[in-house]
Amino acid sequence: MMSPMSEPNPAPTEATVPQMAIDVVSIFPEYLAGLQLSLIGKAVDRGQLRLNVHDLRDFTFDRHSTVDDSPYGGGAGMVMKAEPWALALEHVLADRAGHGGGSAKPTLIVPSPAGAVFDQRIAEDLAGVDHLVFACGRYEGIDQRVIDWAAEHFELRPMSIGDYVLNGGEVASMVMIEAISRLIPGVIGNPESLTEESHEDGLLEYPIYTKPSNWRGREVPEILLSGNHAAIARWRRDRRLERTAEVRPDLLARLADLSEEDLTALERFESQR
């Protein structure tokens, strides 16, 4: 039975041609319901994104809708069968052609602990792609033969969101979809907010505050109330440097364009630790 999210989005009008199409294939399509919420859901409603979630079991033919079998060579766990995946991905390709997809191959992202580590730079790169497909594996993973087959029809990108193991690819796909789609022009209401976020330029974000200025005896830093925008900008930059040095020194080590003011701020911070 098809999930409500499996139904294709209505064809957009010429004025709302989607900037990106996203397809997700999973045996738990209801798991992806969160994609209908917040900014991503609004972008879909506005026609900026075309989002389809497909149930892998719709591409099986036995009465049990079997998608897995025991591994050749023995071992624990089960392996996802190749044919249902090939049929699901062929369906995605056919749907792309029906929506006037270009000649370039869509990008297939396979969440996997054996993939390259997803980061902000990769998110920025993928935000410029017109069609992303996410293959949410389960059990011990997907038969390697269909992964090899898919590499002939898609730009294949096995991707990890960290050095740990999840039960399936749904959570990882949602993380990547949110990180990527929010970078598409128009999805975030204030695009300037993207330029000051953690990892955007290699540093972590500065601390943020709102009203009241005194909360349970804790004051907002006085500089933020001064109205001196240059001084505030410097304060925020210093806090970003300090936070990165304390929490993620590995990020700081990659930066090669620190100014004299930045280096002075770091030296001051190190002397106070």
C-alpha cells in the first residue's frame, strides 16, 4: 500500500518549476513524514522542491513483499535484495523523464557508514544538483550488485553522517536533506542568516541571546547592548574563534587565512585557559 507521501507532487506551474527534485526510497516511508514539516514542507508547498517518498515493498511481487534474504557466504543478519531496489530506482528514473529531467544523471546518495563523511561543503555542492535520490538501506545493507548497477545510471555518492552505525538510512537521509535543502535560494527566509552559521566558514557559531537582558541574574554581554556594530562584529568573531579552539580545534587547524586580530584573540584565549 502506498504511503500518502508516496504520491507524486502535483505538476508545478511554469512559475513554480522546482529548483530540486528529491526522491527517497525506504521500507518505512512513514519515517520520512517529518520532511513535510517546517521549512522543507513549506518549500514543497511553494513548488521550490518536488518531494516523493517511495515504499520499496511496492516493487516486490510475492505475497509477503519480501525485500531481504540471507547473505551468501554466511554471517549474521539479512541483506536487501537487488531486484526490488533496481525496480524502485528505475521507477524514479522514469518519473524524472516524465517531468522533463535533463540529460545529466541524478545523484544517488546511499547512506552508509562506509561512505564519505557528509559535511557543510558537501551540502553546498549537493544544493546545486537538480535531482537527489536517497536509498535508505536496512538490515546489513543492500546487495552490492545493485549499487554497482546504479553507478551506471546515477552519480553514486555513498555518504556517512558520522562514525557510528544506525539501524537504517532514514535518519541519515533526513539529516542530509535538511542540510542541503535549506541552502537552496528562497528556502530560508533570511539568506544572510546562512553566512553566520557554524561551519559556513570553518568556524563554529558565536553565542546568541535575546530579551530580557537579565535572566535569573545572568546578564547579556554588555557589548551586545552598546549599538557599536564594529565592536559587536569583533566580539562575535572572537567568540567563534574561542569556541572553535575549545570544542573543535581540528577545524581551527585547517584555517590558513586568520588575521592578526584573530591570532591575537586566540593567543589571549589560550593564555586564560
